Amino acid sequence: MESSNTFKFTEIQGDLFTDSPPGDSLAHCISEDLRMGKGIADIFKKKFQGLQELKEQNKKVGQIAYLERDGRYIFYVITKEKYFQKPSKANFERALNELRVMCEEMDVRNLSMPRIGTGLDKLPLEYVHDVIKATFQGTNMRILMYYL
């Protein structure tokens, strides 16, 4: 990869599902138990289906499950074991590092996401921004983060 850093991170007010560019891959955080019963995870579960497909990938904390839908990837970033837990910063960072690796391997250049880790998981927004920037620095990616 070229040394000139073209990584761009932007936070935008808008609806992730209606406002993100149609070709963008999407990412959001879930628990290893794949419950996705609350928050934006519930919307992802209903919109993209594929629960059995995700279960068959048998991914653990710090790993990424994914679906392919309409020519783009939907990444399920696993940051904790059970839906009622809060992720540790170490697991959040480990999972984001894995997301970077997967994006590079799958040639994903454009990624849209909600304010991951900040809703039900209660991680500070500034911390999440810093981790995303540090993790994806040096990549050729554009990340858009949406909030309502």
C-alpha cells in the first residue's frame, strides 16, 4: 500500500440506512451470542437477515462475522460475549483491528457505520473516534459515521 495516507474519517448527521452511499460496506458492533435485540443491531438483523449464515461462521470476541448483500459487505464486529455486557476497551480495539485487516483483504475502501460502541455499549464517543482514526490510519479508506 502506498505511504501517502488517504484515510478519511467523517461524522455525519443522518440515517445510516438511507443516507450512506449505496456501494458502501457497513459495520456495527454485536455480541458473540448474536442476540441483536436492541438498538441499531436489531435493525441490522431485520434488514439483512442471515442469522443462520452468521452463526455458521462461529466467530468469537475480537473477530468479524459478515454477510454479503447487494454487492457490499455487512460487517458484524464482535466486541463482547453476551448482549447484556459492555465491551472492554481491549476487545473493542482488537475487533476494530480485525475489521481493518478484513477490509484490506476484501479491498473495502468505503465503510459506513453508526456511532459504534457508544449507544448501549456506553464507550465514550471521543475514545471511539480516536480508536477508529488510530486503527485505520495509513489505509486507503473512507469511513463515514452516522448519527441521528
